[in-house]
Amino acid sequence: MFSFFCKGKANVFLVSYLIFISIMQFILEMFYYLHMNNLFTINIFFIGQMVLLGLFYKSILKSKGKKIFIKWCLGLALMVFGIQYFIDPD
């Protein structure tokens, strides 16, 4: 069984994720009320969410193969997003 309280490292990533989501929600709400474009902020939200949840799942998994798979997927996804932004920054 998985116990939330036995995994201190996992708790850090989960709490970081929750704080990040709360801050981003506040910022997105401000952009909405100020009628500002939030496309770049949504990309930060999506990438930050992906990274923090990937680190959380990597920290709770026991299988070394699954941890390597998550690390490669995170790296590949960040590389794809970086290349896409480099090609078309708008």
C-alpha cells in the first residue's frame, strides 16, 4: 500500500505542484479580468504542471525502468516544446 506520509520526497513535489497551480490560477484570473492575452502563461502552466507531476510520479515509483521512462519522456517533451518555441515564438 502507498502511504502519503511515508514518502517525504513525494510530499515535496505534490505540495510544490499544489502551490504552483494555485499561483497560476490566480495569475490567469488576473489576466482574464484585465483582458490580457494569456497564451504564454498557459504554456508555462502546462509545462510546469507536466514537470512537477512527472517528478512526483518518478519519486513514488519503485521500478527503475519506469523511473527512466518518466525521465526520458519529460526530457523529450521539454525538448519538443523548446524546439517548437524556437521555431515559432508567437
